[in-house]
Amino acid sequence: MWWGFATDLGYNGSTSPLFCSFFKPLVFFYVSSRARESLEAIWRISQIMIRVLIIEFVLILAFAAVACRMFGNEYESFQDITSSWYSLFALSTTVNNPGIWMPIYATTPSCSIFFVTFIITCVFYYHSLVLSVVFQTYIQAVTEVHEQTTSDRDDAIRLAFLALLKDGQSDYISTTSVRKCLQIVRPHYNVLKMNALLEIVDPTNEQIIDYPTFRNKIRRALNSSVRTARTATPLAMGVEFLAVIIAVANFLYVTAVIGRTSFQHQYYFGIGITLLGLLEVAIRINPLKLQNFSPITRLNVFFDGLALIAALVSCVGIVQHAAGYGNSIQQGETFDFLHLGRAIDMIRVMRFFPIFRDIVRRSADVLPAMGGPLMLVVSVIHILVCFGMVIWGGAIDVETLMKNTELTPFYCLNNFNSYREGLITMFNIAVVNDWHAIAAVFLYADRNSSAIIVHSFFIFAICIMVYIMVNVLTAFFVESFVTKTTDAADDNQGEEMVVRKTKKFRIQNSENTNVRRVRSSELFSSTNFDSVEDEDNDDENYLLDHQDRSVNSTASSTVSSFATFDIYEREGFDQIMRTVTGMSDSDQEAFARSVCDYLERFESLTSGREKVGYMVCCQQSMNRFGNRRFQTSSRCFLTDDTLHKVVSDMHSELLALTSTRKNSFGNRCLVRTFPRIAGDPSQNLEIAATLLRYQPAATLFVSRIRSSEATSGTK
């Protein structure tokens, strides 16, 4: 029986399987909220994925029945329906293409029509459909799960604002309180950098911050990194020129010199390039923190880290040559660390290609956001390895199967005799190539060598790992590395205005999309800021939460010295998910503005009717659009802080009510009434809310003042 098999999962040499090893990945989902969100998303899409895979299996079965009837009498791969289905399934993964049908094509060329039709249908069409379904359903599910947790973020921001309020204040907090909190979070920032960070939270330099501004700006400040701006000084340009010379010289040295034993001075050239590369890395790192002693290009963990590793490895090679191991290195008796380090340092050339720099920077943003899917992939691999060890642990005799001429050479090393070998086996299966040859090894196992057991296990592994997990990761990467198109216009030439637009494609990352340059002084109050033109703040189109403005600080006449900084806004998990789902903040705000425009036109057509306040709340961008009446009419009934709390609670409650029935969210409405704080007690404030869109969430709020008798039925 299968549970009596000996495995390497035992404890203290026990040969009985340790079945609790299957549950070890649970620690990922216990400590990581992103892993839990990914697991819940996979669970949500499991039903539709099962249906899609069943359709593919039935489609292959139909082709298998035709192939069995056409080729079963002459070819062993199609002699019965089972072997025919397995052969065509392997063909759908392209592992045996075209080897499986070339013998048939050699004798009957017209039969190629069948196989070409099958490949076009299953490989090009249906597998693309599977990729699309997996990606769209997974991203939609994980975004819905993630949006359910955003209410906790809003509550945390509101509690932080209340904690910073001083006695006697109810609507504003001082920038001094925010500065103290930011100094705790960024203790390494000096006064100038802290002022540049405060400029994000308080762009108008009013020294006080209301809750809408705090709610909208504080997360940007926490996600921003303030760095000293680099200027094109002669020293900086010299360092850049030195970096180019070293990169080109090292590239030519590795490609043209290594391997030519007749070149007598290659050792000295390698030493020179190594020492110059180490010097250039030291200048970039600037351990003594010398002023104006840094190149224009910023320190990069990837490029400069590899350059430092390469220099240290080459230094080991220099020590080898100095110790007299040169002859043994040339004869291959001793490993050549000098040339190894120079080969690693070839990546230095890629620094000077903007698209490669953008890819590296974007990878630094995307990879942390992929923690949940990666944990799922690791968990699936671990569970499949444990299953493989339970079924075939110790059942593959490597020495015997090495002599088996019917197997692909060395493929018997793919087995489940140990956990390490099982990981290698499952990794090779995830790559798909030659998985059928790996499966053939287990047909010669000491136990469980039945074709039904072997083929069922590997087909199941292909469906889970390749069709679902790998497709999720692939599609996630494809959508995350979004290329942006920018239009550049030339200046006016002569009296005629000549505009030439050129489109430039680039990889979106925080270095080229979320960076701006500011100047900061030691006195924050003495710095003036030039902001963009204000939005129209009339009664019919008012932005309750102040819009994010791209601002540049300019020098004040009362301050003589400034420091220039570059502010980079790091992309967190929320921003990455917005990019993947294709819905940016600007898209959602455009939707909210269009709704407000329609309401404004509707209100203009109903003159003399009851005037109401309305507002559209964008869950993703955290902005709220509407007319001024929504806020002004509520001041006799609710404080601003209470109003924001009511709006957040009603929005969260609507999301919770519609989480199970997404198609009926437009029919759900919440109504809340509030009595007047002071004045006429017969009047109540009524606030009604409904979801305009579930994904991404946008809520419409309507407020009006009604008599107590009219609202008694809605309490």
C-alpha cells in the first residue's frame, strides 16, 4: 500500500513518511498577508480553471479518438485511446514536436494536416486562451481580496491624525507634529531633507494640515526617498568617463584576450583593469562621505554590487599570481579567479544602456510585490516533491538505469530519492521541455511503475505548475513591465512654430516616472513653492481632497543658500497592482470627474428642485470629488473628522455587502441619518451611498437636509 513506502521524510532515520511535511508551507501564509491574498485568489478562480482544463482535456480526447482511428494500426503511440491521448497531450506541450508525427509525415504527407490543425488549435489558440483566463481571473480575484483590506489602511491613517491632534484642536494638526513623526521614521535625514519631505505633506507651507490633505499626502511622503541631486561637476564627469573606459576595456579584455595563451601580458592588463574598477566603485560608494565627490550616475545595488564582487574575486586571482600559481592556472590545475572576476564585470557595460537600467529598477519594484505568487509556487513545488517522495522515494536505481539504452542519458538523475533531487525534478518539469522523457524514467521504478500512476502524476504537475502557476507569474511580469510612450516637441524655430512629435518607449519605473527635483533650505517657512494652476473650485465642481500637485520649490530672497534634492516615490504593492490591472489613479479620477460632470448637468436641468450635495469617492486614489454643498451642508450635523469616518465606514460596508454578489452592487444602497448638533432639532442630515463600480471601487454619496418626519422611516 502507498502509505507503507519508505521515504527520506522520516525523522531520526525513520523510514515512515513524515506527512506533516506537506503542511510546512503553511508558515508562509501565516506570516505573509500577500501570500494569504494569493491563496484566496487561487481558491476563488479554481472552479473556472477546472472547467477550462476539462474543456482542453475533452478537446484533446476528441483529437485522440480521430488519431487512434487513423494511425492506431501502424504506430504504437496511437494504438489505443489512452496512449493516443497521452501522446497528443505531450504534443500540446510541444515536448515531442515534431518527432511524434514526422514518421507519419514521411510515409503519408497529407496526414500533416491533422497534426498542424491540432497544434494550431491546442498550442496557439487554446493555450493562449488558458493564459488569458488564468491571468485575468487571478488578477481580478487578488485585487478584490486586496481591496477588502484597504479599509484598515484608511482607519490607520485616521487614527494617526487623531493621535497628532492637540488639545483644543479638532480640524488641523501642525507640521511640527508631522516632522517629529517623520524624524522617528527617517532618523538619518538632516534638516534639509526633512524639509523637502515636509513639502510633500504641506505643499502650501501653511504650517497646519487638515485631515483631507493628511490622508492624501502622508502615504506619498512615507513612500518617497529624498536624495541629494547630482550636478555635472568636472570630477563627476571625470568619474563617468573613467567608468566608460573601464567598461569598454574590460569587455574587450574578456572577449579578445581570455583563452589566448600566447598573450604574455594579459595578467598585467587584468590587474590594471581590476584596480581601476575597484577605484571607480570606491568613488561611487564614497565611504568617507566627501562632498562633491560622486558621479552623476547614482549608486546602484545591482550594477555596483556586481562590480564590487567582480573586483574582489579578481583580487583573489591577483594574490594567486603573486603567490606563484601562474603556471598551474595556465595548465588548468588551479582555478583562475582573475579572469572569473573580469567575466562577471562584463555586466558593467549594461549600465550605459537606459532600457537595461530601467529593467533593473522596475524589477526592484515588481519583485517584492510578487511575494505572494512566488510563495504559492514554492508551496506547490514542495507539496509535489513530497508526493513524489511518498510514491517513488528510493525507487529509482540510478546506477542500473544509467545503463538502460531506452532512456535518455542522465535523465534518471531526475528522481525523488531525496528532497534535493525532487526539487531538481520538479523544476525541470516546470520548464516543460522533455518532461515526457523524465516521466519515462519512472516507468522503470522499483514500485508504482504503472503508466496510469506515472502519467497521472506528471500531467497533474504540468496542469498545476505550468498552466496555472507559471502562467500567473509570466502574465504578471508582462503586465508589470509597462512601456510608456512620451511625446517630445521641439522648440520654436524662427517665426514659425514647428512641432515634431517623437514617440519614445520606455519601461515604467520610479526613476523615470515618479521623480521630481526640489530645493530646500534650513528654514522651511522661508521656502516658497510654485504649484500648478489651481483647479476650478466653484460650487459645482469641488475637489474635497486636495489634488496631488507636482511642485517645484524656488529660492527665497531671504535665504542665501539652498540644497537641491531629487525626490523618488517608491512603488509599493498597491501601485504595482494598479499597473497590473491596467487601472491607474488618473483613470479612476477621470471616471469620478465624468460622474460629477453628469450630475452637474442633471442638476442644472432641474432648477427649483431640492438642492443636494453629492460626492464620488475613489477607493484606489483616495480622492473624493463632488460639489461644495456636500461638505458645507453637513457642518451643522457632523464634524469634518466624523464626516470622513462616516464616508469611509459606509464605503467599506458597501464593499462587504457586495463581495458575494458582485453583479448586483448597483441595487444596494445605504442610508444614514444624523440629527442637528445645535439649532432646529426637527431637521436631520441624510447621507445615502451606492457603488458606481465594484472594480476598482467607486462610491456615490448624496446628502440632503430633511425634516425628522420625512426621515423617520429610514432610521
